[in-house]
Amino acid sequence: MMVKKQEQVQQGTEKQSFSSKKKIKAVLSRERVLADDKGEARSLYDQSRFGEPQEGKQVYSLVEACYLVEKKKMTITDSKKKKITVDTFIKQAQKIEPNFWIRYAVFRDMRSRGYIVKTALKFGADFRVYDRGIKPGDDHAKWILYPVHEGETQTWYEFSAKNRVAHSTRKNLLIGIVDDEGDVTYYTVSWIRP
């Protein structure tokens, strides 16, 4: 097994995806955010794969919704139709996902670099990441990504389990380590034969 620090990559841009001034109107519903699958929501999905179409709706993960609100592409209301601010949304998301801020820091960083990032629950990971220019459905994800805080400890068993998940799904393991300022450093892990 070999671990190496990922080279810093140039910042990708999502300016093409965020050129429209129309905002997606969405509703917070438990641990996800819902919008009608039309107009700006559909356009953004087609361009950048934000959300997942399901039964006439676009379903957004909490990190996706937070990113879109921060980029001023989405407004979110609660069940009483009261607008939710970014700060309020983050507080509510942290109640649902205690590790939300660490996950969001990694999601935001990868998206700002031009990568498509989707959940990877079916793989037993936090995220799957597609190489630049690749959309889900066109090809498979290149990496399984686990966000961790720089002060968090992992046993060799936990680390090995992450590596086995990546290896068994034929993806590369990527660990995103978030420091206290929210900066992310990436490490790739791969198997080698001596």
C-alpha cells in the first residue's frame, strides 16, 4: 500500500453553471432538500449534476444544498415557508449530521476545483468523485473520498477498511484532511506489489 500527498491542482471553475440569475426554490425536508425538477433546477442538474431527479423533484444532499445557497443559486424554506439563512441551515444540518462541517469543507473544495462530487453511501463511503469533464452516468467515479478532521484519529483497521472499500469498488482512495481553518489537504492511497 502506498500513501502520497496529492499535488495541489488548479482551481476549476463553475462559472458556466452559475451564470444564470434565477434561483432554485427549495424546501428543507428532514435530511434532504427538495425542489421541482424543472427550470433552473433541471438546467443545473443537466450541466453539473447537482441533485438527483426523483419522481418529479430534484433531491439535494445537505452539502449540495448548502453549496448552492452559499453560491446564491438556491433559496431554502422550511415547512412553514420561512426562508432559511445559510447560518441557520448549517446549524440544522449539523444537528442531522454531526460531521457536516468537515464533509461540507471537502465537498466545497472539490466542487470549486471543478469535480463532480456525489454521495457514496452504497459503497460505504462519504463521497464518490468524478474526474473533471466526466458526469455520473457517462463513466464511473475515479475516487472514493473520506473527509476527516486533522485532529481525528483512525485505527489501522478503520484505515484498512476504507482502503478495502475503494479497492473492491475499483476506485482510488482519497482522504481529505480538513484543518481548523477549513483548508483541505488530499492524500491518495493505492495498493502496490513489492
